[in-house]
Amino acid sequence: MAIASRGKLTTPDLLLLSLLAERPLHGYQANTVLEFRKWRDWVSRPQVYYSLDKLAKLSLVRSTSAESASQGPERAVYETTAKGRTALADALERDDWAEQVEQPPFLIWLALSWQCRPGVFLKQLQKRQSFLESELTRKREILRAVLKEVGHRYHEAVWMLSLYIDQIRTELRWLKKVRREFPRRSAAQNPAYLER
């Protein structure tokens, strides 16, 4: 596959292909839509231009025109090509979307936390709780905005945000449990790696 040999399509690449399949946009407009849809967590402003360049070199998007000089600096307007729509559809059929579990950095920290200095464990739990509470508020605000835009609950953005919110609420409950159980934390009683 020619596309795979020149680099796998990244999440920002796929998001831009999807946006440009909806309607032609220039980079500034793409950034505006990303900001409006609250997708900035996935695509930075500079990444938009990097991805547009990459996608154009792969012939997955093409420049359709440029705005006139009277509207400011000329901007290339891009649209998804047939090859780009095929690449997007192919990418969405990959098994790794459904068969992958990411390891959140916090769980890696937890696995190593027995090495913390005294008092650090509970401080980090509190920081995590504060962060999650802030994220919960932010995701709920985004969900309200999305519901207003789409007008119903049966939309992939609503489902996605609902999952985020449920995951955050679950982790907040779990953090309370860990805080309660922390005084009982102790080393493994029968570590298999010591047996020979």
C-alpha cells in the first residue's frame, strides 16, 4: 500500500481528512472548526498545517483555489480527494481502533508509587482528583454545547463525550476507594520473583 509506505496516517491527519470531506476549508478555517468542536486536545494549530502538507503530498487532499488578496493573505483551500476518502475509510477499518488498550500515565505512576517519598502518594491522589474534577466540568460543558449543536442524543460526539464523562466519574470513585484503603497498603507477601 503506497500510503503505508510513506507513513501511517495520524489522528490529526484523519481528523483533517474527515473535516475536508464535509466541505473544502483552508488551514485557518480548519483550525476554527477544530476549536469550535473542542477537538484541540487532538490537533494543535501547527499540526493542522503539517498534516495538510503531508496529505497534499500523498494526494489525499488537493488545493481547489485560493482566496482573493482583498480578503487578506492568499490561503489555499483544500478538499478531500477520492483517494483521501478511500484512505480515511480504510484507516477506520483497522483492527487497532477496537483492539487496543492504552496505558494512562497515571496508572504507570501508580505502579511505581511504592517508591514515593513519604506523603507524596496522597498529594498525587489529590492532584489527580482536582484535575479530574476540572476535566469533568469541562467535558460536561462541551457535551452541553454539542447537544445544542446536534439537537439530539444519538450522535457519535454525544456518545464519545458521555463515555469520557462516565470514565472520569468512575475514576473519581476509584480514587476515593484508594484513599480509604491507603493506610492498609503493604508489600506483596509472596513475591514470585524471589522464588528460585
